Amino acid sequence: MGAFPKVCPKDAEAQDRYLQEPRDLGYSPSAAASYRQQPLVSGAQNIPLRGIHGGVHPFIPSFLSPKTAEINIGFAEDSPTVAVATMISRLPSLRPDLAFVTFYNLPKDPMITEAVSEMLLACNREALQAFCVDSPLTEEARDVVYRLRKLSSLGAIIQGSTSLPTVELPNLTTIYVEYEGGLNWLEGFRGAMLKKLEFAVFRTEANHIGDFLGAFESVALTASAQNTLSGLWFYTSRSWSPNYSSLLSFNQLKTVEIEFSCEGGCSSRLDDDIVVNLARAMPKLEILRLGKAPCATPTGITVNGLIALACRCPRLSKLRIHFQASTLIEAATSATTPSPSHELVVRWEDCDLTDLEVGKTPIPSQSELTVAHTLLQIFPRLLNIKGKNRNWKTVEKTIKDFRRIKGFVHRTSKAHPLHV
């Protein structure tokens, strides 16, 4: 399984806010002596720690003060299971009114499952607002955590074919789920009325992912999540071909990141029709990443799909997608184009894209200048291109040189060869 996030991630800014410059605490005898001499962080309301090593665990409760409301702890890989479990079990007796709890990189052991579950059951359920732990829970603890009506952030690990109780989380805004097997657990959210859900993050290394997006849509629509969901992330290192049409109901999305592997052969099935439909359905998109860094297979959308994104999603600033660079050259040299009077053409100031990730996307040699010029016609604010071959480095340099001299790209109908 992938590493559990340091917090239930709303976005990068939320992670930074939650972590608040965590201290990296390695163990040494002198450090332990210091902890014994200074048992309290006086008045501390937030205890952010990461990289906790073996000898430090017994002293973590000493950092709590009567005002501590948030604990965010990351454990080193060599953390001893018994020490971690003992430390976690002690926390509720010291601070039963914790509001925000995040544990990541926990040892994978039934003892940890028991300790985390006991901690949850012993906490003040009326105070708890965020509970993000990368450990499974006992059935008793699951029955509690999915019915904490004040909970706004939830991070959970779901093993095998585990089913969830009927979910009652009316204040949930952020959810992170890492699951191992089937999709039975999704049924717990059916009809849950998640009218405040803004961010949903999923991760799996299951051998068979299937139509996760279709199953998610089916459940989310019964929970009214389509009206509020603004960020959706899905991560796997497996090869997968997502059914993107299941996302068309979520027209409030600003961030969509669906990550899968192309190892062993390109698994991307993107085409212009799919992307045009996504662009029409999600006019608020700011970040779109479909697949990992594009592979060297000449597949994906054409220049027409890129134009659709530029015209329909004016706030789009970051893009990672499989596309065919050769079509940029064809568009620049095409002699037959439709009349521009029917085209939806974005103005210079309306197209926000600055970052394009191209990976190993093949680009014909000696075409860097043409590709750079065509990209600027589609995305006038483009500045950074992240690629894995020298030709794309040249394209990026050409674009930056162009900006350095404050050049202006004149749009013509040839730069927009299709209706969008």
C-alpha cells in the first residue's frame, strides 16, 4: 500500500497548515534526558511530530498540555510495535478531549489496530473533529467512527472485503480511504447525505480495480456529494483504464487527479470525445492530472482536446494528460480550418494554464519551435513544461525565451482548427 498522507489532504496548503513545521525527533540519550527535564510543552495546542524513532515514543505524552487539541504524529519505519501501541493507548487518559488526531506510517500489526481502536473509543466523541490513522479499526471502533456527527475529516484503512456500517457524517468535508480489496465498503455511504463533502482521496493496490469511478458515482449521487465535491484524487501503481464518463455529474470539481501506471503497456484510453465532455462538465477545473507522467506511446488526445480544455476551463493552471504532440504540428500547418466565427476562443487573460506535464510524450525532431508556438496559441500563459526528453527541454526554453522578450502570440483560425 502507498504511504498514508501526513494529514487527510484537502490540498497542499491544508497539509502545510496542519503540519506547522513538524520537528524531526530522532532518539539519543541526551534528547531523552531533555524530555525528562522538560515534561510539558506549556500551553501547546498542536503537537506536530514526524520521523519518531524507538526511544522517543515513551516521551510523546509528555508533550501534551491541558490545551492540546491536535496531535499529528508520523512514525519511523523502525518504530517498535509495543512502544507505539502503549503510547497511543495512553493518550486518551491524558487528553480525552482531543479534536484532531493524525497518525501516519504506523506499524502494520493487530496490536496497533487494537490500540488505535481503544483510543478512539476512549476519546470524547463530542470533541473529535478529525480522525486520520493509517491502521484498520475493530468492528466496534468502525461502528463509532462512521457515526461521529461532528467529524469533518476522516482517514481510514479498509482491509479485504470489510463492510462499513451505515455512515452518518453530516459534517464531513474531507475523506481519505486506502482499501485493499473489493468495493463493498462504498455501500456504507449510500444515502449518507454528505452535503458538505469537498475533498475525497482514494488509494489502492488491489489487483483488480474495476469500475471504481462508476461505483463511486452511484453512491455519491445518493449522498448529494456532487453538489459540493471540489477535489477528487485516486492513486494506484497498477495498470488501469478508468471510466471517466462517471465523473460528468460532478460539475463543481476544481481538482481531478487519477493516477495509474503505464508499465507493461499504455493503459490510457483518453480521446478527444472524453476530454471535451469533461471540459464541458467541469468549467471550474484548476488542476487536471489523468494518469502518471505520460509514456512514450503516441496516444491520447489531439490538439482539439487541448483547445477544449483551454476554452471550457479558463481557470485550469496545471495539466498532466496523454496527448499527441504531432497534432500540434498538423494544426500549425493545416491549410483547411473552419471559420473562427463559430469557435469559442479564450482571451489571453482568460487562459490560466502555466504548467504542463508531458513525461515521455514523443515529439518529432526539429519541431520544437512549432510545438512551442502552437502551445502558446492554445495556452498563452504557459511557462513550465515537465518532460523526460531533451526535445521538451528545448520547447520549454523556447517558451521562456519568448516570454523574456515579452513576445505576443497572434491567434489565427489555424491555431484553433476545431469547434469546441
